[in-house]
Amino acid sequence: MEIRKHRILVETAQRLIHRGATANIRKILGKTHPADVASIFPSLVLHEQRKLFDLLESDATRAEVVVELKPDVYVPLLESYEPAVLLPMFKEVEADDLADILANLPEEQSREVLKRLDKKDTEEVEDLMRYGEDTAGGIMNPHFFALHGDTTVEEAVRSLRENKDTEDVEMAFYVYVVNDVQQLEGVVSLRQLVMSPPGARLRDVMIHEVISVRVDVDQEEVARLVARYNFLAVPVLDQSNKILGIVTVDDVIDVIREEATEDILKMAGAGEEVVETVSFWTNVRGRFPWLLASCLGGILAAVAMTPFRERLGDFSILALFIPVVLGMGGNVGTQSSTIVVRGLATGVVQLGRSLGTVGRELAVGLLLGVLYGSVVGLAAGGLTGGLYYALVVGAALAASMVLAALLGALAPLTLARLHIDPAAATGPVVRTFVDLLGTVTYFALALLLAGAFVA
């Protein structure tokens, strides 16, 4: 949604709410997509949110709006209603989305809602709530269309048309072929179904090699599979290959957006959630540890410089070039780590074959270091009028950029091998170590060349 359009919508909604123009609000809401309506809620206070929520035309629309909201918005809103009032709306929410919503609501309210739902719906939601929130089981939809392998194409088409359960299926683009115990044997797309002879059995026209995921697989891996193979949905299986549900492409888009946001914020050392979706103190807690790492790194750099203090007393002009040496190294380190983290996330970089990636980043760092080291070295020599400063600054800058590229590539790969999120390797962590190594290298070279020049 365009920023200007969103701002106008928010301002119009607030103005009409304050004027009590109920009919006008209903008219606007009726012409606005539920996702755009949901975008208004974070800009409203609770009583305005309730007014807008109550004016939505149906429980189905309310369900669509709530699904689009973040927990920090919908939890206070839904808490302000009695469970009995929200029950018709909850019945319109898909089981996988409802499980996520109830998991965020207070336990007492969630329990009250589950007691009031139909037995079948309650069992589905409770089953989904057993799985980890960030796993395939946690985001799967338990409604899918499956038929036995002996079913004919004609019977399958008739089932799709006549079966009342088909209405509950979120995405009926695939017919999953199962055996007597609901184990997945294959899949038939609707296109295959339409193009196949009516008398053919599904077992004869199905695709046997089905890309599927286990129920406990991380949601990021599921998203990667769907993106790689351009699927509309991927089946979720238990340990016995029994199909439990499907993860659809719309859920995958949400996962990709969440994971991308999380990785970007981690790389900046700013926590895992955008500022607008977390409280002030959560924001502080998320950023404090990474800034502490930078702070300690700066202190360690100062400690590392102490032995050089007396011996380099006459060369205090070197301090003028510390920012450029450390700044260039930090930038190269962040670039390398970001490239590797992104490569790991997309599958382009694989742990078992990462030597080439490290070598490439090292070569890039070396070339950039030589180029920029020469330029900055000449500038240092021109400003100071001394060859000594040109050599020290140029060589230190080149060495800093090479070390930064190497560290930036190795850090995320090392963390990935240790099963730690590699995104945590970028930003403050890499820059801290790059600053430390760059400082030591800079003054060690200054001391070494000072001895040669003095002699």
C-alpha cells in the first residue's frame, strides 16, 4: 500500500471515528481490502480500534483483518472482548492462523475460546499448538485434499466438485495421493487431472517423487523449498510419512518476510523485531548486548594500543588516520559477512563447499585493500610530506581490509557450523573484531617502520 494512500486512510478513519460518522466509516471499510484495513489499526488507540473493528461488515472480514495484524496489536484488542462475542469471528479463521492467535492470547481466554469451538475445530487447533511456532507443523494448514491411489481421474474430479469438505481446503491446486493408512504416495496437479483420461487411476498419473517436509522442520527451510521449486504448497509429513497438512505459498511469503526482517535487524545488532512492533524496553534489551560487544571491543583496542604509547610518542599524527583505517576495514567486513549470510540463507553457499566462498572474499579484500591502500597512502604522504606516513597508512589500510574480508566470511560460516544463527555474526560482532585487529596491525606496522626509518 502506498505511503500517501495509507496516511490518508488513517487520517480519514480517525476523523470519522471522532465525528461518529458510522455510515461513512462502513462505506469506506466496505471498499477497502482487509489487508489495507489492518494497516490502519497500529495507528489507532484501543477505543478507536474497537470502533473500527465493530463496524466491519462481517465476521469473515474481521477474521481476515485479525490475521493480518501483529500480536502486539491484536492481543490488546481481542482481550477487550468477551470470548463469546469473538467466537463467530474465530470460527472464520483458518486453523493454522487460529492456533497462532490463541497461542499469543492469555491462557484463560484461549482456553475459553477452545471450549466454545466445535470439537473438530478444537482438536485441529490443539494439535497445531503442540508444534513449535517456527516449524512446518506450526504454520501448516490441516485442510488438504487427499484421495486413494486406486481412485480414477473421473472419480477424483467428481469428489472435488461434490465433497463439502473441499470448501474448507485453503488451496485445492493439488490432489495428494495416499494409501490405506494415509501415507503419502504421490501428487497430482489439477492440470494433470484435467488432461488425464477419465478412467486412469491416480496412481498411474501421479508424480511419485514428492518434495515434502517433516513436521518439525524449521519454517525457513520450508520457505526455501517452496521458493526453489515454485510450489503453491508443500505437504507436511510425520515420521511414518503420513500427511498431516500443507504449507501454502501465502504462509511462505509471511515466513520469508519475517525471516528477512529478523536477519537484517540481527546484522545491525538491533534485535529481531522492528521497533514499531515491540515495547521500548524490549527494544533496549535487544540492542544492549551488541552495543556492549562494540564497547568492550573499543576498550580492548585501547588496551592493545597502550604498549605502543611511549615508543610512538613522536608520531601522534598517526591518530589522524585511525578513522579511515578502521572505517574501511569495518565496511569490508560487514559486506563480506552480509554476502555470506545471504548465501547461506538462499542455499547458494553450502557449508561443505565454502572454501571457494572464503577464497573469493579474501581475493576481493586483497584487491580492494591494495587499491584503497595506495590511494589513501598517497593522500597521507601528501598531507604529511613524509614517506613514512604514506607507507604505514597504506599498508595498514590494505592489511585491515584483507583481515576484515577474511573474518567477515569465516564468522558466519563458523556460527552456522555451531548451529548458531549466522546473521548474528555481522554488524557489531564483525566490526568489533575488525577494529581490534586493525588497531593492532596499524600500530605494529607503525612501530616496525618507525624503527627502520629512525635507523
